[in-house]
Amino acid sequence: MDASAIEKKWSSQWAETKAFQPDPDPKRKKRYITAAFPYPNSPQHIGHGRTYTTADIYARYLRLNGYNVLFPMAFHVTGTPILAMAKRIAAKDPDVLSVFEKIYGIPPKKAESLTDPRELVAYFSAEIEQGMKEMGYSLDWRRKFYSYDEKFNKFIQWQFRKLKELDYIVKGEYPIAWCPADKNAVSAHDTRGDIDPELEDVTVIKFKVSMSGHSSADSLIVTTYRPETIYGVTNIWINPKVAYVRVKLKGESLIIAENAAKALDLQLGLEITGPVKAEDILKMKAVNPVTGESVPIYPASFVSPDIGTGIVMSVPAHAPYDYLALRDMGKGNIPMPQVVSLKGYGPTPAKDECEKLGVKNQEDPLAEKATEEIYTKEAHDGVMVLGKYKGEKAIDAKEKISTDMKKTGSAFNIVTIANAPIQCRCGAGVIVNILKDQWFIDYGHTEWKAKAKKCLESMVTIPEKSRSEYLYTIDWLKTRPCTRAAGLGTRFPFDETKMIEALSDSTIYMAYYTISHLLADIPASEMDEAFFDAVFLGKGPKAKDKTVQPLRESFLYWYPVDSRHSAGDLIRNHLTLYIFNHVAIMEQRHWPKQIVTNGFVLMDGTKMSKSMGNILPLRKAIKEYGADVIRFSVVCGADLSSDTDFNKSVAEGVRSRLGLISHLVEESAKLPSTRPHGRIEKWLLSRLNRKIESAEKKYEALQIRELALEIFYDVTADLQWYMKRAHEPNLHAFFQKWVVMIAPFMPHYSEEFWSMLGGKGLVSLAKFPEADHSKIDDNIEKGEELIQKVHADIEKISGLIGKKPAKVTIYVADEWKRKLYAIAKANPTFEGLMKAANAEKMPMKDVQTIAKQIMKNVHALPSVLPQKDELDALKDAEKFLATEYSCEVVVLPESQSKHEKSRSALPGKPAIVIE
RNA sequence: GCAGGGGUGGCAGAGCCCGGUCAAAUGCGCAGGACUUAAGAUCCUGUGACUUAGUGUCUUCGAAGGUUCAAAUCCUUCCCCCUGCACCA
């Protein structure tokens, strides 16, 4: 069977019959499933397929259970990445273009033409949509929209008005990584090398300076992460190669590196009054604001004008760079006051560490390592031995000293980029800006948090263990910026120059799906606050409007979302915001019911990444293996919550099994659908019903991996056994049920099988089989297990004796041995057992041997079949075993033999004699 | 640092909540065999060690202790790994 032909055939069938375009139907129960909508700035890869496949399996399962299921999809285009991507393409960025060509196979001409954000969105969204259709996702595409659609914008603005009414929208200051050239906020994908700028508070300490003994109006300002080491300052470092300037800050005159002054201007408002020569600074003395001590200024090459203020205070006992720079200038032996004591080190930990690592000089990369080592250790275990906070932990003293200095005006805080220097793509150095009129959503509100927690309590989280993460995030969230200066999406209603940020416009959009396909005749201008109030809240002046009614009905029918699907990394933001915004805006009956999160897909054991080039595009994968194989492969490998590995051999394994099943279905389709007659047929039926029963529970709880094992891998094993054992194999009736069970995983093949087997209509809309308990037969299954065991044993023994058996005799243990087991269970002591056996007049010699064995495991004796059942099972398999070994096989009760070996037969373990 | 999740056989990965049927599912890999002119596919067998006309013994589930008749599973301590810590979708 040709996978691609089957896929095409059935996906067009689904489209033609509008199989997955549900409308409200008051007579039927509904289920509403959503998965995170994709961001079309690249094609999707196989990893994206996992979430959607999981959601689709669930949606398809629910459909088989008679639910009216809505599973919609749209595209998220909000924010800057799409703009950034278009810009990079316009600039013919070789990295981007090569990824598109080499990984995704996009013709270079096409790729290079995607310089307009809208064209880019159109191209990639079409690509993604096509991929989703090929995967067979049962999506209702009528409801598709883009997050920059005018009507959607209206909806999002409504959402923000609601939040504002609740006082959840606030305005304030906010530090942000900033490109001074672009005059724009900078995030990881705007920087060279995709580095995420990390902002960090740093203390700036003022050292008053004196020149030739005369005090001066100037102060040198130094930046430090470790203000507590102020007690150990021996000197100040500047870099003679750097340009320094004098600046005015609130009337004070400060000396600072020119670059630093420019970078800090945005947050401090500095006025540069003129240059200062480095050689002049070196002549100055600086006064320690805490100790009052006067220290010299020395030159050092490690000081960078792009980090902090471009001036550094020297604490050689605790800072490896400071020690090294002193040593480099021949002052390695000057007194170095110890501020912090550290176990395992002498009074100068920095020196010790440098010597231990053998750091050559301040330019040596090892200096960085020494610094990290000392800083981390001192932060953890350091205890102050000097100054006001002597005896306290260094980490506590740090805060106190910093606060003290700020109080006296000798220090202040700035925000810097911890991992500086970082370059914007435009080439400018990234700096920190303080946004004065930044808008926030205030997730810190206590009542709001309480409501969110209440929602979480009533919600199902799959996996259950993710619940604690939601709880943590709910507690942790506080004010969160919700606008940006640039990006696609929706304008912020209270300041139209700003755009709503991307995570903030994707929190309640699931509500929009319920009406998005009904808006064609309603102009955007009519979609005001009253309109959405009426649709989603059923109140306000438009609540009775005729145009609103069908929308309201649709919303009321579908909402709430019964299951939200996403990757697990989104719990920390999107999914928790989803909860927050729902509880803020929606009525309680419309709060989220369930969130399902999954792990990533790894490629041959490693994370997929553009730089590694190990991305497998979804459509390429489909072409290579077929949609059903890919669907199965991305979900079956691991538990839902953990990362799963995709590799060739998994996919090929699935494909070959599917091939085996296809073959059996083809054969079965030719046979009539008959009732089971033989023992092995009963066995298969029992196994099937057992699986149906547990499959239902597992589908409900989305135990995808276990399901996959049970209804696919186990089933193929069962089928192989059946085919060996059956006299006239006929799997027609079996497959009629099984196909429905597997259909959520492998919808295309299932449709094909279903039609081959004479099923009516689409299997996608069929009914999930009901388990027939009366057909589950433990004894039959145990009997079959016995046969498998005996089969394996014969194999083993004949291997040991190294010859083909000429005759096999199987002796089934006598009934009294089973009784002995029962006695042992009731009376698990050796003496008790022997006494009871004696009373029963059992052959005590044999009893003793068996009893010894039994007693080892007396608390966990296997339950055994009656002798009759064992005999029945094995006799039924006589023919089969005879064919297997092409020799005579005889099954006898133990008592009918004089053979010595026959006495070693045990319940569940017949004796085997091979001649 | 704080928070969360983990450490199981060559690999991936179940089992752990609810201790015994666990030398530990399943898949992959590997080895041998069948089929084939051959390869591939498929099927069978094996895959901790030792042993054997058999269902036996020993040592294993990050490390060390403990509870128990019995521990991969429960308790304690320790070691190691991964993820997140914010404006980034």
C-alpha cells in the first residue's frame, strides 16, 4: 500500500465531507480542544508535530466517543521575530538564507523574496497549514485567523479594556536592554550571536579624589558586584588606553569612562562637561568613603570602558584580577587587607586561587575562572572579618553595606548588562535604557492570584506533576510589561503608539475561535466594547442585538476549553497567563478545565537547533516515512512529559510493523467476519477486550506512550502468536474493532483499513468499540501463557542437548500439587505445610522437595490453573508444537507416566521429556 | 542561590505512587539461525555472570545506611545531571 496515496485519498475525503467542521448541536455533548497556535517565521519541524499530534489524537478519540469536537487552528504573528526575520532576509543574512535552503529546502529565490513581513507570514503559514493537513490533523480550518487581523485586534483591545477596568493595567518605569542606534528594545534575536542580554543591578561607589594633597570636587565612580569588599580596597584601577570624561550628575562632578558615560546617560541623565586625561587621573588619590583611607590610582589593562563605569576598585585579597594586576606591576607583595574569611583558603583567597590555577597574568583567560571560583565560594560561605558587619555572612553584609552607603550618598545603583559587551545586529553596543512610561499587567494582585489558584485547583493538569509548577508561577508572577515599541499585532488601546506584546495577546484567544468564522458580515468598526461584552459576557447594551445572538450561542456552546495543549516550557509564561486572563475576564463557568503539556522531540538524542543543522522539517519527514508513521513516532517514544527521541530506526520500526498489519488486514478483508470458535480465537478476543477496556482509560488520561505500546506493539506481538497458533486464521472481526482503536494515532491507514473491512462511513466518525467483559477470560490467557512458556522451555532443552527432538512428552502436574500450593498459601510455614500434606496423605518424599521450593517464595506464590485447564491448553497446542518441532508431541497428566522426570512437574511448570 | 524534574541493563525507556509473580516491559542495537544465488526485508533464538536435560545460583536498578520474612520500589543522608528564574516568542 502506498502511504502517500492513502493519505491524499483520505484527507480529501475528510475535507469534502467537512468531517471536522463542527457547529453547535444542542443534542450532542461537546469537547473543545486547542493547541498553541504556531508562529510562522519558519516552516515547522518534527518537534512542532508532537503537541498537535497529541491534541489531535485526543480530539479524534473524543470524537469516537460521540462528542461534538472542536479543534481549531490559527496563526500567531505578534511581536518582533517576524519583522526581524524579514529584515534579515532583506539584508541577505547568509545564516538565515542557508538555514532556509539547506534545512528546509526553500528555493533561494523564494526565500530571498520574503522581505515583506506579510509575504513572509503568508508563505510560512501556508507551508505550516499544508503540513498540518498532511499530518491529518482534524482541524476546523474555517476558523483560521492571524493575530494581526483587524477584527482580532478589536478583540484583544477589548481584552485590555477589561483588564484596565479591573485595575490590572498599570504604568511605570522599567529597565530594558536597548540599542542606541535603532532606538529600540533588544532581545536575543536582535543581537549578534543571539545572545540574550541579562540585566543586573550593580552598585556604584563614589571615591572623592584629591590631587597633590588638595581635595577636589571630583569623585571617581566605580562599579562593583561586591560592595562588602569596600574595606579591603588598596587602590583604584583605570585603563590608560581609555578616554575618560568629567560628567555632571545632580550637581556632582564625577569621573567616568567616556563610553560608560554615553551608555549610562539614558538611565542617569548625565551631562559631559569635558575630557579628563588618564595620566592626570593616575596622579590623583581616592578616598574610601567608608574607611576614609586615601588610596592610589593605578593603570590596568583588564579594565573595560564598556563594563560599568570603566573604573574599578581594587580588592586584591578577594578579586583575582586585582591581585594579578598588582602582581603584573610588581606590587604583588603589598599588604592586602582580608575582608572575608573562606574555609580552605588563607587570608588572601584571590592570591591562593591564582597560584593554585597558575594564572599567568591579568590577560590570562584562567583569571576569569579564578574569579568565578572565588566569587561563588565567598558568596556561599564567606564570613566578614572586617568592618561594621564583622561575623556576618558576606552575602548578608553585602546588602547592608550597600544600603548604608546609599543612605550617606556615597553610592547608588545602576542597571547594567551582566553579559556585556553585546552587539546589536546593527553593530551598536547594547546598553540599558529605563523606560519611563512602560505599561504593565499587574499579575501581583492578591485577589487575582487567589482566583488563579482557585481555577488551578479545579483544573486537571496532565501530567499531574506539572501542577506544582503552575502554582509556583502563579505566586511568582508580578507586574509584567505588556507593551513594546515595535512589532506586529494589536495597538495598545491606551497608548496607540505602542504595540501589545506577544504573550499578552495570546491568553484568551481561544474564545475568539468560537466566533471567528461568523464575522464576515460584521464590519470591524462595529466591534466595540459593547459588542464583545455581549458576545463573551452576555451583558451590556448590545446583549440583545440580533447580530450578536448567533455568536453568543456559539461561544456558549463551545466554551470553556476542555483541553489546552502546549509544550511544557510554556507553563512558566503562556499557560499560566492563560489561567490568569481567563479568571480575570471570563465567567467562572468558562474557566480552563484541563491543560496538557508535553516535552520536546529530540533528533537522534540531541536537541534540534538551527546551528546544529539537525532539524527535520515536518513535511520532509512526512514525505520520507508517511504521516501516520510520523504521528506515531513523535508520540510513542516517551512519556508525555519527557523529551522523546526521534530517529530513523524508530520510524522504520513503526513503518515495518504497520506493513505487517497492512498485509494481515488485506488478507482478512477477503475472509468473512465470523465469530470466534477455537481456543486461540477466544484468547485473541480476550486480549482484545482487555485492551479496549484499558485503552479507554488511557486515552482519557492521555497516557499516549502506554497506549502506543499496548494497542500497537503488543497487538503486533499478539497477532504474530495468533498467526502461528491458529489453524485457519481469520482476523476480520478482530481488525474491525482494532482499527477504530488505533484510528486516533494513524487516521489515514485506519480509514483505508476500515473501508477494506467493509466499515460504513468514515472510521474517524465511527464509534469506539465497547469492551465485552464476558469475553475476557483469565484462564484462557493463562493457558496460552503456559503454552508460550512450554514452547520456550522445549526450545531451551533441545538446544542444551544439541539435537532435534524426535518426540516430546509434556507431563502436567497432578492435582495434589496444586492443593499443596493452596495449603502453603493459607499456612505459610514449613512445618504447617508438611503436617497438612501428611494429613492429606500426599507422597511425602515429593512433598518435601516441592515444599522447600515453595517456602522460598511462600508469600508470593503464583496463582495456578487447575490441572484440567492446563491439560486443555496444552492438548490444544499439541498440533502447533508438533509443527514447530516437526516431531510427535504428547501431553499427559503426570500420573499416567512412570518416567522419572514426570515427577518434577509443578503447577504452571510441566515436566518436559525430549527423546 | 531559589524552584521544579531526574539518575534503571550497549542505547532509548517502562517499572517506583499501591514492596513479593523483577535479571527488570517495550523498542533499538548487537550476535547466531531460517529464508534467499546474494543483499535487504521478514521470521526465530540469544543478549548481567555462572551453571544445567531445563525451569538453578550469584551479583545488579547513582552511593551509603536503615525499615522488612522480602526493596529498583518505603525512610535517611550524600553525590551527580537537566530545566526555569522574566519581557523572549
